[in-house]
Amino acid sequence: MNDIERHDERDDRLDRNLLAAAHHLELPVEPSPLQRARWKRAPEKGILGMKREKFWKVLGAGGAMAACVTLAVILGLGGTKSVNAAAIFDSLRDAIRKSLWIEIDNLQAEGVTANGRVLLVFTDRDENSAPTDANDALAASFVELRMTAAPDQEDFPGLDLETAVGVTPDDSWCYLKTHYIPATIYADAPFLAFFAPMLNNGVVLDIDALDTAGNGNVAIGAGAGHGPVAKITFSTTTSNPSGDGANDPDDGEDDDGFEFSFSTTNSADAGEGTVDHVNEHLHEMMFGSDFRATANTPEAQAAIESHMELVRDFLTGRFTPEQMTRFIDMIESSASEVNVAPIGDGAFLLRASGFEFHGAISADEDMALEVQYHEGGRIDNVKLLNLGDGAGELRFIFSDDDATSEVFDRSRYESRDGVRTINNIGELFSGFGQ
Amino acid sequence: MTVSSIGINPMDSIACETDSRDALSAAFDRCAVGIYRFVVYRVGDPHLADDMMQQAWLAAIQAEDRVPPAELEPWLRGVARNLIRNHWRTQSRRPDHLPIPDADFAAELSRRLVEEDIPDDALSRRETRSQLMLAITSLDAEAQEIVIARYFEGVTHAALASRLNVSERAIEGRLYRARLALRENLAHLDDEGLCER
């Protein structure tokens, strides 16, 4: 027998043995296309964000909460653009009680710190009608944020920005004030010099008035659930079909326009600053994938329904003791320490910490979850502690109360020294040195 | 007043990186399922494996300039191995049901596979199965695919050749090399459960 024959004999035997062995072997379950797509959806610089996604997964209701925090207000003044938000707000409306406050305290990521608060007020639900627009589900919303960047922050060193947005059926406005804009931004966008004086003093924009000029979009967000996100985008355009540049593909309908976009988002695809884009971002967090691309498949529908069921189970705050036990089991599977302690008046405080955020990253190892609830009753509030690069907190406060009208009153901003109010598009452009 | 458009978008520069990112993404896609099998078989938790795959992708992005797409798979496997190792370091105990490499047993199995027709009851033993699966999931993605097709799915050489658009002789060659690699993996299972060839 020569070497080749001996080799073939051994290889043939190996082949036979493997064929026989395979009958006893079980392969791991193959990852689904949806699963594989998610692997590459991690925020690019978002180790922290990714860990938060894991945390949201722990909660089992993360999409809704992340959505609340990441995007407090979506207005699609151009018409159908707001429809995508309707499902989310409707789900939240279904799950949460009358209103939800989200308090953001010292949330730091990538050198940017956010402090502020968000209020979502939901409409009274009509069981016989499905919302066709976000505003059908969302009665009112309010955001107040202060964003500051560290002096050595890579993209916006020292940036200090204050913004607020109020949206009600009667009035929609936005307040913006820049306390400091770093030279790097002027270098990248010299036109900002035209805006600087007004922004430095503070400006209140009437969003509805801007929309009367034509198309308009406003999107404001502050992030915690999906990497470092702080997005403020205003855009409005007026059609000019007979303009001199009608034959110029770069000219034409955008001859007269206004766009202001600010973003600290570091995810690779997050710079577009459109309402559509923000909505997609929301859906990704809500459903873990591109909603519109996958919702037509049975797998995606099942995943969405399963997720939404979890959202409702958690956010309705009507856990039975059995459900609460299951919830605690779920937390325990990912947290090294879970304690439940009575705090009086039939209330309990669940505190979970030591979550496993796998790998060598240690920044959020101290993250903790606190849920104050009544056994067999409602959840009063949820806190996420030690978030981000600092000891940031997010507090979710569920309420049956109507929001007070003072929150939506823009006059407290308009009355500040030097603040200018822009109530129509003409004032807007004249304000920029036309 | 003509154009009053201001856009402050720090991410514009990303557009110029699209080509290299596409290449990286394609290379990742080619080997990701094989690496996922490597990870999930060792940690036993699909969610944890998903997290590790995300971290592997992030690591790949961060190392984009240093690791050519052609060398991505072995590099990613090293990343996965480190992630698993770090994970178990943080755990107080390793679940009993997870496979534990047994270097001596695996080396003996590697020898027996080519020297005798192993009885079915020996092949069905848990120890045999776990060592074989550790070795199979340590194969590179291409070898895994062809081994799975041949031994788990019963795909014929001709069908495999048609599926991969190569000759049957090429399939035989690939299978031969995959079997060889599998035996090598068995012979070198280390004591960390992170065997890699």
C-alpha cells in the first residue's frame, strides 16, 4: 500500500465516522436574517449605547422607553411623514396612563452632557378608531433640554445649547438659545455667523407659522437608548418653480429655504436630519430592525407583536403577582443582584444591578434599575441609575394627571431678555440679515 | 435672499468611507454565521451570542484600517475568543450543560476517527459529541458550510458542486481539507473551550 492509498483509506474512514456521528450531533440554531442584520446595527462609537440596548432588552419594554427618551417630539408638518410615529404613540398611549414624564439628569456620552425633561400627553383613547397621524395619539408634548459639550469634546468642544419645544393643538413652538458655539462649527458652516446673534440671544420659532410657507419639518431629540444622540433639525422650503435657476438641478424649489441641523449622533447613518430618518431611527429602537423593510414578513410581524406585548405588559403597570415574579426572573437572569423591598403603603421597590454587559467594557457596570410598584397594581416610576459616562439618571414617571397648561406656555421663554419671536417665515429670513 | 441653508452635520465625512465599509461589511457577512456558531455553542445563549457579534462588528469597524477584509475572519475569531474568555472571567460559575474541551479525549478521538470505524454507541456519547461540535464550530466559515452540507444535511457532492458552482472534484478537495482541519482542531482543543484553527 502506498502513501496515497493509505491516506485515502484513512480519509474514507474519517468520512464514514463523521457521517455516522452527525446523526448524534445537533447544530446551534441558525441566526435569522433579522438577527444577522442587528449585529451590524450597533452604534459605531456606541459601546455604551449597545450596552443600553442590552439593558432595554432586559427590561423587555425597551423600545418604547428608548423611544420616549430618544425622541420626545416628532412633528411632520409636511403631511404623511408623521404617520410612522402614529403607531408608536398609539402604543404608548395604550400602555401608559394619561401622561409620561421623562427626566434626564446628567446623561453623558461622548463628551456631551444632557439635562432636561420630556413630557408626553396622550389623547383619550377611542377604541373604535385607529390613529392615522401621530397627533391623533399624542395630545401634547414638551421637551426642555440643555446640551453641553466638554471643552475637549471631539466634534463640538465647549458647545452649550438650550432648547425647548412645546406642541399642542393650539400652539407649536420651539425655543433655541446657544450659550456657546465653538469655532469648529463656524469653520464647518460659515453661514452660521448670520444666525449667531439671534441664537445667542435666544429665539422662539412659531412652528405652525413656518409651515405656512410650504413644507416644513421639525425634529428634536435627545438620546440615551441608541448611542450618543442629540438631534435638532429644522427645515422648511418654499417652492420657486419659476426661479432663475429652474434648470439647475441644485437649484429650483429650494431657492428659498431654511434649514438648521444639529446633531451629536455618532451612528454612521444618523446625519440626515429629516423627520423620515428620525422616524426610522425610532422604529429601529422600537422593533429592533427596520420596521418598514421587514413588517411584511410573518417573522417580522411576530417579532413586532411579541415586542409590543412585552411593552404593554411592562408599561401598563397592571402586573399581577405572577407577572411580577416572571418579570423579576427576567431581570435576575441578567442582573447579578436583585432585591425587592417593601417601602410602605403597599408599595415595593425593585432594585437590580450588576447587569452583564459582556466584554471588556466597564463604563456602565454600575448601572442599576429601580422600579417602584404596587404588587398587583401599578408601576409608579422607573429609574435607570448610573447611566452613561457619568452617573446619569433617567426617571420615567407615569401619571394619571393632565399636564398643566403652564408647561406649554411659551411666554416664559419669550419674556427672557433679548429673546426674539419669529412668527412667520418673512421675519425668519429678515432676521438673518437679508 | 436666495439660499439660506445651514447644515451642521459632523457625520458628512462618513460618506467617503462607504466603499471600505461596504467591503468590510461584505467580509463580515461571509464569515459571521460561522463565527456565530463558534460563539453560541460555547456560551449557550443566543442573546449573549448576539451581543458578542455586535461587539465583534464594532471591533471590526474600529480596526478597519488595520485588518484587511481578507484577514477579517481569523481576526474576528480571535475577537470572539477574547469576548468569550472575558465573559467567563466575570462569571462566578460556568453552566454545567456547556461543553468543556477535553484535550486528551479529543486528541484520542482525532486518532480513532481515521483508524477505526467507531461504534455508534461511542459516537453518541456526550463527550464525543461535544468535542466534535467544538471542533466543527472552530472551522472557518467555508469549511463549516461544506461540512454541514455534507454530514448534517446529506447534500451529495454533485448537488454541492452545483450549489457552489464548482466541479465535483473541487468539492472533494474542499471536503478533504475540511476533514483535515476538523481533525487538527480536535487534536488541538485547548483547555479554554476556545479552540481555533
